[in-house]
Amino acid sequence: ETGVTQSPTHLIKTRGQQVTLRCSSQSGHNTVSWYQQALGQGPQFIFQYYREEENGRGNFPPRFSGLQFPNYSSELNVNALELDDSALYLCASSQTGTGAQPLHFGNGTRLTVT
Amino acid sequence: AQSVTQLDSQVPVFEEAPVELRCNYSSSVSVYLFWYVQYPNQGLQLLLKYLSGSTLVKGINGFEAEFNKSQTSFHLRKPSVHISDTAEYFCAVNRRGGANNLFFGTGTRLTVIP
């Protein structure tokens, strides 16, 4: 069973640039969620995709956007990067989009914005 | 809306001693409750979850937690810790019947001292 994989593992960008982060969900999972974890904080929910549709969104501005593909892999795009976007970005997959299902997390992408 | 409070940001404990990590939550609706562990430079791993039924929940690595509805708490316990338990622990809630968007606490850093 292949777990959740994320790429790249580390990334350095300049303020104002755009970035794309990628995630492959665990086999058998059709739901992908993205979280932002700032240093010393708990993860914060960005959004969730279920069968290629956005299925919930946290308190993040529209410059955070995403996609889910037919194979259930996903991308997180962030435009007009700001210094505060520096964080660990975690992708998680689950068997369904319901709240009882545990999330399976990848190891994250560490984004640094300078 | 939900909120999660982890009362202790850091908990040092000697090896083979018992430990309790405290978690209180607030929600206007019924919730599911989770504990996740995060080892350095890794994503989050599910320790245990409470969905319904028995209020004492057993998880992996010898951890257990007790759901207390009247006190809105979900404290995590282990009778004897090992060096390998050193990690960050996150309590999280999810609204019953809602999408799978976990709301996390700020975490408790458990350090096991030899």
C-alpha cells in the first residue's frame, strides 16, 4: 500500500512569486485535503477536494487554489507569495470526505518565502 | 465553530514514567475527536480516534484517551513512556456530519528524558 507522497520536500521562493505543490493520495482514497502548518503551530485547514470538486475551504484567501485530478492526485497553488506563507504544507488523503474518516498525511513540503 | 485547547505546550517526563497530555474542546455541535503524533521532519500519524461508543479509546504505541463529554475533554495517556515517544502531539476535532476538515490544537511537545 503506497502512502501519501508530496513533492518537492523543500522549496525556496521570493515574495510575489507563484508556487505549485503536488500530492499523490494513498491508494483507494478519493479525498485530498491540504493544511498549512506554521512553525510552532498546529495545522490549519486550507481546502479539501472530493472527486475533483472543492468540498470545503478554510479561512484562506483566493490566491490559495487547488486541483484534483482523475487519479485523485492533487495540486496546491499559491499566487503572489507573502512572507507569512512560509510554512510546512501538508497533504492528507482519506477514503471519503466525511468527518469520521481518519486522515493519512504526507511528510509535507517546507516552503520558505524570502 | 470548533476550537481546541491543548493546555501544555511542553511536557518533559522521565522514561518509564506515566504521562497525560491534556486536550479540551469547544463546539456547538457533536464532534469526532482525534489525537495525532508528529515526529521530527515528518507528517502527522493517527494515534487514536473517538467516534462513538465506549469513552475509553485505545490507540497505537500503548496510548489511550478518554472522552469526557461533561468536561469537553479528550486527554491522552500512556502508563509508561519510551524515548521513542518524544514527538509533538496534536489533538483535533471534526464536526459530525460535516466535511473532513480537522481543527487542530497548537500541539504539545512531549520530551522523554533518559
